[in-house]
Amino acid sequence: MTRRQFWTGIVALAVSTVLFIIPFVFIAIIAVKDKREASRMGFDWPDSWHFWSNLVEVVEARNYMLLLAYFNSTVITVGAVTVLVVLGAMVGYVLQRRDSKWNSLIWAGVMSGLMIPPAVVPTIWVLQELHLFKTIHGMILIHVAYGLSFAILLFRSFISTIPRDLDEAAIIDGAKPLQIFFRVVLPLLRPVTVTVIVVQSIAIFNDFTNALYYLPGRENVTVQLTLFNFQSQFTSQMNLLFMNILLITIPPLIVYMFFNRQIVAGMTAGAVKG
Amino acid sequence: MAQVVLKNVTKSFGAVEVIKGINLHINDGEFCVFVGPSGCGKSTLLRMISGLEDTTSGTIDIDGRDVTGEEPSKRGIAMVFQSYALYPHLSVRDNIGFGLSLAKLPKAQIKAKVEEAAEKLQLTHLLDRKPKALSGGQRQRVAIGRSIVRDPKVFLFDEPLSNLDAALRSQMRMELTDLHAELGATMIYVTHDQVEAMTMADKIVVLNAGRIEQVGSPMELYDHPASPFVAGFIGSPKMNLYDGEIARRMGCSTYGIRPEHIALGTEGPWGGTVKHIERLGADTIVHMDSPEVGQLVARIAGDRPVRIGDMFRAAPMTGKEHRF
């Protein structure tokens, strides 16, 4: 390592500490303070520790709303990600493998899904017409629609690295199209599937605005919306709010820590032919 | 065991016709090699026989049955790919048994068949490995094993040895020849390597630009090439071919003489200066510049002393000349 590399490394570490670690430490410190001390929003060491009492209070708030929110968010995340993976892989496979004059049109449709921002009010009209508004499965479909383009993009580029010979060998072995997909192609998509699962589940689990627009109702609450429990126009309980943030940040963080190597592998696969 | 008969087979990709009317009869149990330069349509023709590529017109019969519109899996063929095309996520055992498990055979029967094939190809100790833990030659054997278990009427090989190194390639050539003798099945083998064609084939089909140039046994093609193309393609180093004024003097439009049929010495119609020498051990290939014919290549005994700049007279052996 040269002197120059050493110092650029130090600077990069310092910048990322300021950007990522300090806010997290700030959240953790406020979360263990009592109400009065937390309201000052200082970055000082807590006078007294209230970790457990804050935690219990956050979980019990509004008749255990946080637990219901965890349940709802988990159902939405698992449901949406499952559909995204299966549909994304299938569409990506067909788009990559089958030459047809419709391909460029379909591809334009997929790309427009990435480029055109969704409009909230018309979407609500559609949901209402289909009786999907304020329902968990409606929310799942919304997330599938928003995430599908990106999933197809990733799957398609990954599938292009799987040699066509494998499909043909399976055809000669007597496999039907669905058998080729599920028994030969899908198992080979593992790296990119992990990427899609992690990226999308974190995005969906952390989603605030879509749940706010499309999923009103007390029984439909998702984790991000529980943040409203401790914030109001006149009084805010900062210690509980930050404890809540801490609690709902941890699951995605764990997922990310376990899978980050595979995410990079899945993202870059297909970029360079191996 | 089956005959393969192609009748007026053509293939077009859009406006481009890549296979231009092929008629071919491959006998039961024959080892038939399609050989030709890249882009001549040999792989396309093999893929048409396998059913992976549609036939634009004409018919393909396998074992007396017209299979032109049939699914690949219904044609009674098995194919070995250049890239081996092993399923990377499956063990060797599952790779070999994949087709059988798709056909929903009982587990015990699959196991027995897979082990029998593995035995035949000395793969028994590798059955539980994944393809990535195998060497190139072993992968090739697994790919062959996958085709054997299906008991096909016809085996198709698409340049199966081109990813192997030279030593392994010659070993696999012998193994394939042995396998052919053991199974007695009809085999169609595509290669661009005329050495593979010469050493393995019962029948060689030389293809050029979507047409058959000549069909025959290896020695027929070597001794009696029907066209300058075949003459130049079969045999290594290439036959010396001359056209224009030199050929007219010989009474033909193209005159050919193989390097091994030129005697170098003090007598002969052509003079020449040695420009380049390739020593192969047993033989030496001598490249010469000749004022009479231009470039001239001759094969001489490996122990004969020769140096760059040496002058020789070259004489073609009578009866070994080719006139087209």
C-alpha cells in the first residue's frame, strides 16, 4: 500500500463514519434516554439508562401496534418478493431467450416501468375499482408492479450469462419449457435471486409512502407507519420515537449484513463475461 | 441402431440460405463425420438432425421414420455439445440421470442405468461430484454418459473435443472410437479438424458453403479428392495446389500434389530454395520458393539434414498427382 492509498483509505473511512455510523449512534443514544433529556436532542451521554423501559413502552404502545405492524410488513414483504422473483425470472428468461418482433416493445414497456413515476391518485382509483384498496394483497400487487422492472432487468442480464447449450441439452433430454425453467435455469439464478430478494425486501420493508397512500386503516399498519405513534403537532416523545426507529431498522440491517457479498456478486454478474 | 437419411434438406435464416439442398445416406452403425471450414453449415446440419433447428424444406428420416417435424426428444437421438452443457448445479449422477428422471422412470432403474453408464466410462468414483470439480476430459465423459443412458438410435457430437488439449484430444479420439465399436450405434460427428475426421470416421462428409463437396471413406478422400476444395482440406500439411499457367502446362485447370509425394533431390522439373523448416520429429516439413511454381511444400524424413537456403530439385511422384 502506498502512502497515497493509505491516506485516501483513511479519508474514505472518516467520511463513511460521519455519513453512516454517527447518525446510527445518535439514534441509539436518544433511544435510551428519558423523555425530558431526549427532547433536548443532544449528542451527549445519557444521564440515566432507560433502554428496557423504553423498549417495553414502544412495543406496548397503542395496544401492541408494533407487533401487528411487524406481522403486516412481513406478509407484504414475503408475498411481494416471492411474486417478484418468480415473475421477474420468468419474464427475464423469455425476453432473453426467445427472439420475437415483440421483444423490443415489451422491453420498452419494462424500461418505462423504471422511468415513468407512478401516479398516486389514479392508482387509488384503479385499486378501488378492483376492490383492492386498503387490502394487504392490494399492497403486495403495488410493490410487485413497482419492483418488477428492476427485477426483470437484473434477471435478464444474468440469464444472458447462462449458456443456451444448457437449455438445448435439456430439450434433448426431453424437458418441457416449464421443466427447463424450473429444473435447469432457476437453480442457476441463485446469485441474482439473492440480490433481488435482499434489495427488494429491504425496500419493501422500509417503505413508508406507499403504505401511507395505499394502505390506510389501523389494522393495516406497517412498521414504518408506527413512527407516527410518537410524533404529533404539539408533543413528541423523542426517546420512544428513536427506540422505534432502532427496532424497525434492525431486521433489514441484519439481512444486509448477511447477504451483502452475494448482493455485489449478483449485481455485477453479467457485466463481465466470466 | 438406425439409418439416417436426408433428402433435399435446406435451411434458410431469413433470406440467407445456409444449407443448400443436402442428400445424404448414413448407414446403420456408421461413424459419419461432417467436416468443413467454419461457416460451412456443418453444425447447422447436425442441429437440424437433432431437431434443435427447424428444417426449411426436405425431409429427415431416422430409422425409417420421417422425423422432420418431431420434437428433439422424440427423435431417438442424443447429443454431446462442444461446451459439454453439463448442468452445473447437479452432481454427475443427476446429470447423467436427468433425462431419465424427466421420463419419470423408477428411481431404482435410473440408479442402475446411471451406474452402468458410469462403469462403461470409468466415472463411478466421480458420481457424487459437481461438474466444476471435474477436468475437461472427465466432463466430456459425463456428457457422453448422459447420452448413453438414453439408449439413442443415433449419437450426435458437435465438436466435442475442441475444448481439450492436444494430448487429451488424441486419447478421447481413441475412447470415442472404442465406444463406437462397443455400442455399434450410428454416430454423427461434427468437426473442423480434418485429423479427427481422418482418424475416426467410417464415412467423411466434406461440406463447403452449405453443400456437400464429397462423401467417402477417409482414404478415398485422401487418394481421390473430387475437387480442389476437398484436396486442400483433407491432408496435413495441405496439398500443393496450382492453377493458371502452371496447371495449363500440366493439362488441367487445377494441379495438385501432396507434400509427401514430392521427392527432393538433385533431379526434377522444379527447382527451389528452402525458406522455412518445420521439424516434427519423424518428419520434416520443408517450405520452398520455386521459380517454376512459386510456393512449394514437401515432407521429408525427419533425420535428413536440411538448412534454410539449401537448393533442391523437386520431382512429383508419378501416379500421385491430382488433376482437376
